[in-house]
Amino acid sequence: MNIAIAKRPNPARLSAPARLAEAAVSGAMSLPVEALRVGRGARRIAFARQLAMYLTHVGFGLTLTEVGSCFERDRTTVRHACALIEDRRDEPTFDFAVSALEAGLAHLAFGLQLEVGLEASR
């Protein structure tokens, strides 16, 4: 009997973008990264975590389930977070700030890919 085993994604591949988004958001909002990883937290901390989840989903293309796994949340919680951030993007100042975070993360991720590629080719 031949049973096909589904490929499981590399946990590091999933968590690295989430950790980058957490670091960017905590820096931008002057919060300790650890604050984003505990319980529900204060309103400001919950919002920062929602923004990090949004950036991980939209900026890095992880599914809602994958993002939820990275943040120890359910996919419906991630969907709610993404909807809240999308609604706030109608505000020009907020949209500008989120766009800057997205661009910075994209630039950083691209640079890291180049460095990893260079290391592998040596």
C-alpha cells in the first residue's frame, strides 16, 4: 500500500517573514517585540500585532492559516486583522505609513534572498 505524504512547509520559511514584520512594526510603534507575542494585550499592542499579521499576509504572501500559525492565532483572527488594516488604509497618513513598512520589508527580504543566494553559490 502506497500512502502519499503531503509536503509540510519548512517552519523557518514561514516564521522568518512574521518575525521581520514583527520587528518592523515594533520599531515603528516603539514597542518591544515581546509585547506582540503575549496574550491579547492592550489595544495598542493588539493593533501592532494585527498590523504585523497583515504585513506578513499581504507583503510576504503567506496564507491566513500560515500567518495564524506564526502568530499562534486562528486564521479567522488573521482575516479580521487584515480587514481592520485594509479599512484603515483609506486614511492617507496611515496608508503612507503602511506602504513605507511594506516597501522596507520588501527591500529587506530581497536583500536577504540575494545574500543567501550568494552564500549558496560559494
